[in-house]
Amino acid sequence: MRAKTVLPAVAMTAVSMVLTLAVVVMWLGEAMPQGVALVVGLGLDGGWLATLAYERRLAAQGDHSTPVTVVGWVFGAAATGVLVTHALTAEKEAVGAWLAVSWLPLAAKALWLVHGLWERTALTPDALDAIQAIQQEARDEAAVARARLRSEAATEETRLAAVTQAGARVAHVQAKTAATLAEAWSTLEKARQGEDTSRALTSVTGRVTPDVTPRWELPVWGPTEQVPALESGPVLSDEALDVLVDEIRRSEVPALSYREMAARFRTAGHSASEVRLRAAWKRVA
């Protein structure tokens, strides 16, 4: 991965330096000796390269210098300015070609910036393997959770369908039974109201019990005798209830629990509401 970012930056730097040197020599060679123009071009490229080397050294040490970075960008802008100025002063048919390559110094600087950002965020292979393992584990857990949810949803859907079908069958049977009972009850009611039936029953019962003409009634569903209400015992006062609860609770060692005390309280025939009995338990316990 390091080569993927550093090699383009090195190649762009080399091309930019060669192009800048060539343009300076060609452009300034007309107004000054070739040696002087060569020295100017080498000085521009050298300053650019020196600041780049120093930036790389600081980056290797985990440090950064803003002034050095600013100087490096100034050298890159100066090289680009030289190329743009040369392009604008060149022949018309060559202006476009020279402008097309005038951005190379700044492009090389930008590539080194990208490489520096990669170095500051680069991770070791072990860390990358750990991250990949964590991501894979998270994906596996998510897949298992999705499969579990789908399975539970399918199971619940099947259960609801079965319950619905069973409920529908029960309702159908109940409706059918109710209709049959209603029809039978209607038949019995018609038989009871009929005059012929009444005379027939009267003649039959008359032989058994003379001078009695009973009326035939329909059978009644459910008990007909009223259940007498339970006689309520005397209401205990709070003080008496507390004394009684405390005696029952301390009747054994260790003391009885509330459930055992309440059972013995009821078994002994005492009467008190659950609320009052629990309140008494809290007071004495």
C-alpha cells in the first residue's frame, strides 16, 4: 500500500522538476547565459526538493512544521507561476500545450500531501486483521439475528394460523350446537303450548293423581334452589387482629411466614379481609 501512494508522488516530482528546469533554461536563456539560467532552474527545483525532504523527515519522526509546509507550497506555486508565465509568453499555437502542463508542480505537492495523510492513518497488518475479524464477527452476528427473527416470525405466523383455525372450528361447533338447542327448545315450547298436548298430559296425569290438572313446564337449566349466603363473623378490631396475628406468627420457632400465618388464620375460623390481614402482619412483623 505504501508504494501505491509514494510512487506516483515521486514520478510527478521528477517530471515537474525536469519540466521546470527545462522551461527556466529555455525562457531565461534568451536574456542571460545558459549557465545562469541553469543555476536559477536548479535553485528553484532544489528549494522545492529541500523543503519536501525536510517535510518527509519530520513526518517520519511523527512531527509537523507549518513554516516548512508553507515554504514548500511557495516553491510549488513559484514553479507553477514560471510555467504559466512561460506559457502565456510562448507562441499562440503552443500556449495550450504549456498551460496543460503548468499544474504539475502543484500536483506533485498534492500527491505528497496525500501520501503524508496515508502515513498518518496507516495501520499495521495485525490491526487490519483485527478490524476485519471484528467486522466479520459483527456481520455474522447480524446474519444470525436476522435468521432467528425470520424463524421466530414464521413460527409465530404458523401458531397464529393454527390458533385461528382452531378458534374458527370451535366457533362453528358452538354455533351449530346453539342452533340445534334453539330448534329443540322451540319444538318443546310448541309442544307445551299445543292444546292437544295439554289435554293428553292432563288425561295421563289425571289417572295418577285425581282432581289434579298439572301444567307441564319446560325444564330449567341450572340450579333452582338459592344458596344461602355465608354468615359473616364478628369484625375484629385492629388491636385484636394484631394480637391474633402476632400469636399465630410466633406459635412456632422460627416465626411463621405471612402465607403460613394467613392459612392458619383462615383455618382457625377467623375472618378478615386480605388488606387488613396484610396490614396487621406489617404492623406486628
